[in-house]
Amino acid sequence: MFLVTGATGGLGRRVVRSLRDQGQSVRAFVRLNSQYSELESRGAEIFIGDLLREKDLEKACREVQFIISTHGSDESEGGTALEIDYRANIELIDQAKASEVQHFVFVSVLGADRGYEDAPVFKAKRAVELYLQGSGLNYTILRPSGFASNLLPLAEQFRQTGIYLMVGDPKIRTSIVSTDDLARIAIACPTTPAARNQVFAVGGPEVLERGEIVQMFGRIFNREPIFLNLPLLAVDGVRTAVGLFNPDLKDALGTFRTLLSNEFYCTPAEIETLESVFDLQMEPLESYLRRNFGL
């Protein structure tokens, strides 16, 4: 039995789908107000609970052999990085030990080990990595770059309007990973000996400048982009303003600013390692987008 947290998120939903496609037993940890009917229709066992309640985590871990932690903080749901990214994962690791879980897969973030002091999510993920590594559990830590699925709403907006809004330097490099590839890697970790007690950077097979994504949208949808480029000072101004009445949101914007102002990409050697260990070929971003739009 696999337990998947964050099961209705962009990655978690794909993890559950892939596991069910393989005929695996899956327990999907979801919130009461989340959209989980698709997961239920695919045969996943639905566990409705709160990641911040110890009793819910204890129940969710019963009779589970493998855990894939994909959840993350979302200010719109009232969860902070300290609560969701850190505390919920620490408690989940403790419950995994108590339940004698065989393998724990933790989805972290590329750059978690760089010491970004103004990015709560990065700090929380790094602290969880260290705790997991010292827990005695068998583990795999995945550090993905940006999810390709996060670009789908932007791509749809571009298809309708031709407008692409970017904040920050368009020359900053990234290697956005196919969310489907990341899901395949996550579910393969428990049965891949070379993945045991390892940390992997996970990205797409190409390093792109952020500005190249705009041109990619233009090719895919055959229209000339209307490119709007705002400076990072715009984020700084918003942070200063919201910090006067919402410190948690100001902290969250610190993570957002870190993502916008730094490069997150995998080296060719890191991609070669991924493809060798997990026996797959990483999908280029343009292929992912065309496939998801049926083009």
C-alpha cells in the first residue's frame, strides 16, 4: 500500500494515477473540501484528514509500506511553510517510523541546500531533508525544478490572448521538468535499488532561458507573443505593502521572489543519472506542452 500526501495537487494527482495504472494499492490523503472524485473513480482509497493532526497521520500510515510526500504549503488554504512543509512532514516521518514503513519518498525543491534565508519553503524543505536522512528510514529525496504542469494555465491564457507576463530577468535559466516524468520517478523510487537513500536533482533535459518559454508558446500556438516584463522591484513593493497586515503572506512572497531571482536547472550529468537510474528519457518542455494541448 502506498500513501500519497498532497494527492489532489498537480504532482500528487499524477502520482496516484500512475500507481493505479500499475494496479498498485493507493491511499490518497486529501482535505475534505478538495476535488478528489477522479482519484476515487480510479480506485484509490480516499483518506480525508488534516496534515496538522497527529491522529490523522497515525491512521493514514496504518498498513502502509511506502509513502510519497508531495504536499506543500498554500497560503490560499491557510497553511504556512512552517506548518505544512515542515511540521506536517516531520510528524509524517515519525509516524512512518512507528508504522515500519519500508520507503519514504520526499519531494523537496531544487536549491533547498543553497541556504536561501528569505525563502521559508526552501528552509523548511531542507530541514525535512536532514531529519529524514537521520531518521533511519529508507528514503529517496527528489529535488525538482519548476513543474511543467504549472505552465499549463499560463499557456492557456496565452492561447486565448497572446499575452505573456513575466516578472524578473528573462535571461535566468531553468530546466522545467515534466510533471508526468516526476511522478514516474517518484513511484519507481521504492523498487529501484540505486535510488535508496539518495538525493536526486530532477529537471527537464534542456536548460532554457525564461524568455525562451515565451517564444515556445508562440511556436506552439502560432501567434506573435505580447511580452510584458515587470522588474523584481514590483514584487518587493507588494511584499512591503502586504507585510504591514499579513506577515505570513510576506514570507510566502519571499519564496516567490527567490524562485524568480535565481537559476534552477539540472546539469547534463544530473539528467544522465536520472535517465540511467530510472530507465527513462526525460521529456522536453515543448513536447509536454504540445501533448497536453493535443497539438
